[in-house]
Amino acid sequence: MDTDSQFETKVLSLIVETVPRKFKKTAITGETHLQKELGLDSIAILAMVFRFEEVFKIDLGRINFQVNMGELRTVNDALKMSKEILEQAGSLRKG
Amino acid sequence: MNSFTQAISPRHNDCLLLFLPISNFQQRMTYYSAFWWGFDLIVTDPNHLFRALKELRPTLLIAPPALYEALESRFDNLPPGKRWMAEMAADIALAIPIRSVRERIARFLFRSIYDALGGRMRFMVTGMAPIKRSTLSLCRRMQLPLFETYGLVEFGSVSLNLPGANRIGSVGHLLPGVRLEFASDGEIIVHRKDTQARSYFECAPGESERTFIGDNSVATGDIGRIDQDGYLYLVVRKKEIIITGGGEKVHPEAIEAELDACIEVARSVVFSSQESPTLIAVVLPKNPQGGAAVQERIQRFVNDINQRHRSMNVGQVVFTDQAFTCENGFLRPNLKLDRKRIAQHFQYTIVSNTAASKAHKWSA
């Protein structure tokens, strides 16, 4: 698995890929709010999640991971959820 | 149902993807259409929308503007050189008279977007909310078949843009069987032999009679116009028109579009109040933590707008850090602004702040 910083960079690039033009100049930190500050509505977040599945070759349906949109508020939340998904996928592969 | 489905000329090998609740009339109607006409139907949970698009490869899609805008964002965030090259080449390709050649070039230039949609899409419809002009233009550039439609739950589908009869900014020609006229204030009145509903269930007194005006006619509540070629344009919701103290009718969406043009504004909503002689704008800055400096710059931008439109003066700007979402009730389930609720909420904030300020002055 990638080191933590490589992993975070990858996830951040997926977030950046989803940000609408109008919000492109927003500086992104861990506390940046996905909806309020980056303009990501629920469909944009779903697009981002699917890009994550593609890049990390994970099918959330197969690992039975439900994305809780209510918990995805900030960039840190997205990073945390991404790690949880990878861990769940990893433990299933080992099992 | 028949007029809408016939307009898109369903084929035996078509496959329609739906992901919104079928309480939405258009979703339900096209659900039935698939059974009636015998084409395939994919019904997916929104969480699996993008995987279904890519892997199940539908040919027909009905979705709100947010989905197409997400695709636009993806293209916008390509490296600038790559994006610029694709745009330039696509613009040159637009001049090629043979459609199949144009499409082949577009598929090559915008492969990631075509892949994201499964690569077989032949008809995409959007409605429910206004779509950004830039999204429509990009889809045209990419040779993606995106068409705006207009309909309402009280009546059914009214109009649809179609290949060969598509004008960006309009909601298309009237569907077969629909007649339309304008009331004296510009409100669109639609008629059809068989309407979708007869009245509202458990509504406020008089509400049904104001909408279902008899003779299979429905007063849409939308102000519109029709051009000389028969394309219908929606201007504003009638109920959303603000009448100023000077008796002037103001379309809030027009002012909001000007406010939203400020690079520091994420979203604005304009309303009027009996307590205020001028209009009130609720503004969500892109950087709500930016503090007084950001607010001052936005206020200067508002002042400039006021200079240009003396009759529609935004006298008060309320800054908020709350996005307008379904969760906080500022958007309706159909993703349209609930202006009444927004006005009530922020009116209360203004009154509370004013009272606090008066109390402060008194205690001082």
C-alpha cells in the first residue's frame, strides 16, 4: 500500500478533479468544507467516490461499504473515509 | 407519456437509466414508458449511479443538471494544456459537415467523459432546475446529446429540445397534444386533452383553483416567452417575482445572477421584506471564514450593482456560512430553492440582530 502521504495526495487529487470551476481557487486544507467551500453537491461527491473506486480498484458494493453522505463534510472526513474503505477492502482480501 | 417517449423515438435496443425516486413524475413516466415500449431499464440507487453509467452503458438518461455539471467539472479540471487542445480541436471539428465523423473525433478528444457515460449514450434529458449555459455548450462541443425539457407534476411534460430542433437556453418545442397560451402577466397556461392531475391533495384553500383553472388547463406559475421559431423559454417563477415599494416587478433570479458573478460569492438569494424598504440579499461567500475583508469586497460589488439598477436596490446584505441544501430545508426535494423558507429564516436573523443591537444601544 502507498505511504500515508502518497495516499493523501492521491485522494486530494481526486477531490480537486471534482471541484467546479467557480471554486477552483479555494485553498484546500483538511478543514475545508466540501460543500460550502468547494461547491461539491451530493452528485459531485458521488462522482468523486466513484473515481476513488476506479483509481483504487475497489467496488464499494462488493465490500458492502455504505457511504454516509452526512459524515462527508470536510476534506479530512473524505481522507478518513477513504482510509476506512481501503482497510475494509484489505481485510476482506486477506479473509 | 406517449408524446414524450415518441419524441425521443425509442429503439428496441435502448436502455434507460433512472436513479431518482419515482415520486418524481418524469422518472415515473419514463419507468412506465420502458415497459410500454419494451426497452431495457436500469434502476439504481444514487450511490451506484456512476458505476451503473460506466458499466451498464445506458443509451437514455434523465438526470438533474447537477450530474452534467459534475462531468463539466471533471473536464474543467484536466491539465490546462490538454483541455485547451481538446476544446480547440473540437471547435474545428464542429465545422465538419458529416455527423458521424464529428462524433468519432469528439469520442477521441473527450474519451474520459464518454467512458464515464458508458460510451453508448444517444439521448440525455435534463430539467427540474436551470442548467448552466456553460454545461450545455460543453456538451454540444463534445457532441453529447443533452437536451433540456420542461414539465410539471400537475400537468406532465410540456416541451422538449430534440436533435435537429435544439436551441440552447430554451426548453424546446411543445410536445404533441400540448397547447399553450400566456396570461396577461406572461404566466404560461398549458392545455392538454388528458392532464396528469385534477387537483392538489390537502392543499391551502384556493390553491387548487388557482392552478387547475378548468377546461384541462393548468396555470404553471412560470413566466415565459416563445420565440418566432416556436421555442419556449422560462423566465422566472411567477410566485418569485418581487414587487418593490415603487411597484416595480423584479425577477430575483436576474439579480442573483449578477451577485453570483462576483468571484467571491458562492451563492446568493434575494428577497423582499415588509420590514425593509429595499431588497435583502443572503450571500454565502466562497470563503465564509474570510471575515470582514471578504464581506467588504462583496458589499462593494453589491453597491456597484445598485448603481446600475436604481429601481432594484439591494439595501441589506446578510452573510451566511450555511449552504443552501435539502438537509437544512433551503432546497426543496426537487433541488429548487425554497425561497419562502430562506426568507423566513434570515428575516428572523435580521430581526434578532436588530433587536440585539437596539438592546445594546439602550444598555449603553
